[in-house]
Amino acid sequence: MRSIKKFRAEPFLQLALLLVLLAEFSAVKTKKPEGVGPHEDYGARAEIVLKDIPYAQAVPGAEKLKLDVYSNPHQGLWPTVVMIHGGAWIGGDKSMDNKVYICQVLAKNGYVAFNINYRLAPDFPIKLQVEDCLAALLWIKEHGREYGADPERIAVVGGSAGGHLAALLAWNPQDPWFIPTGQAQTAAIPRLKAAALYYPVIDLDLTLKQNAGAFDWLAHLLFTGEIGKTYMRQLEHISPVKFIKPDNPPTLFLTGDADELHLYPQSRDAAQELKQLGVDSQLFTAAGKKHGFTWQYWDQATVESAQAVVSFFDKYLK
């Protein structure tokens, strides 16, 4: 098989990559209307913001992975939330405005939010991205108290590709196939108390088929570094639909019913399946909203969704 780097340079893969990006972000290129105020006007506040704190290093000499902390002055330990940004596994950053807004809303409501970066495909496929996120959990377990965060009360939030990674952290954290970045072997990953998944990819294979069509094999290569049988074997570890089970933590899904990536049925069905298994799973439907609706932080649906996350987490972390 040719290497990822060789494929990446070829025009047809670049075209496939462009199509994925356009689909991912087509709903969010909305200009901020006049009169829209800052985040603080919409229920957000974080007086303490600490940026670019290193949390892991893949190998000596490599760039360190970093996170940001959002909080407010407080006594004792507040419950902890890990935020994972989206970007189709190939883009995005912890500085994305919609993720910062939700971190600030959480901080205002008595949480310490850790907003993490992770390495991106195609150079770093989904398996390594999960391992980066696991490393962040381990770092928070060890260092969270230094920032007023309780490492025994952790929840996760993620959107789109970040929602996919968040689901894996919540539903499949102890898979020995994953070695947390910077670790020599598997480690005891903290069990999460709850998860909030914004427009997440739950069935990875179905999502790639629905959005890449005949070029789905290119998407397989782009996001996992594999095609054919080896790709199918990876799905047993990296597709959250494989891990809908009764011991999952309480999970909140937040998705627009006009999601053009066809993700709303996945949220609806996963919520129903978990509920049937006895897991507290809830679905926040953003009526008429497309993928990435939280980019409009001033929109009523975004504000209400953020408050829904706070209420859901309050139930299990406070």
C-alpha cells in the first residue's frame, strides 16, 4: 500500500479532503450580526484563563500537546470537564470560538474546563487522536487539583469529530488497543461521570459512506491510514456504535435535526438504544439547525444547548 503522505499529494485525495471540509463547515460560515455582544452577554464567564499548558509528548523532541484551562476563583475543588474540538479529524483547534464559549459557560456554572488540542489526520490517524485524548485524561487525573479541579468528577464534551472522540473516551476508555500518548503501556483511565456529545459521529463507517460515497475508501485512508480488512478491524475500536452498552456513563446528545451530514438519526437512535439499556441518555434537538450550529453562540439554540449541558452535568457531578 502506498503511504499516506504519497496519497495526500495526489489531486483526487486533495479534492476528497476539500469536499469533507466544505461539508463540515458549510453551516458555520455565518457572519456575526450587528448588535451581537461578547460571550459574557450569553451566559458565559471565565475570569481565569490559562493557555498552552503542555500535557503530553509523543516522543522526545516532538512538539508537546497542549490544553487551555477555563475557570473562576473558587474554594475547594470544582468538577472537571474535558472539551474536545471538532474539525473533521483533520482541522480545528482548541481556540475555536464555539468551544471556548461552552467552556466559559461551564466555568460560570462552577466547573473547571480543560480545552485540549490533539494531533490531526492524515499524519496522525484517529487511533493516535484517541490516544492523545486519553493522555489528557491521565494528565488531568494527576494535575487537576493544581487548577482547582476534582479528578474524581470528570465529564467530557465534544463536537462533531470531537464528539466522536468524546464518545470513545466515555464508552470505551479501557481498550488495551490504545496506548495513551507518552505512555509505554496502557494505563488506568479515569471513568467519566457523564458525556455531552454535540452533533457527534456515532457510526463512523456509515458516516463516511453517506458523505464520501464512492470515495469512502479514500476517507478510510485519510482518517485511519488503512483500507480494506485492516480498516474494518480498526472500526471495532474506533466506531462508537460498537460500544453502546449498559455500563456507559449518562450521555446527552445535542444535534440539529437538519444536520446535512446525516448525523441527527445517529444521535436519536443512540440515545434510544442507551435508554433501553438503562443508561440515562437524553437528546437535545436543535430544531431546524444544521451541523455545527453552536458557531452562532448568540443563537437561542446554542445558549439553550449550553444550559442543557450544565443541567445534565449538575445532575451527575455535583
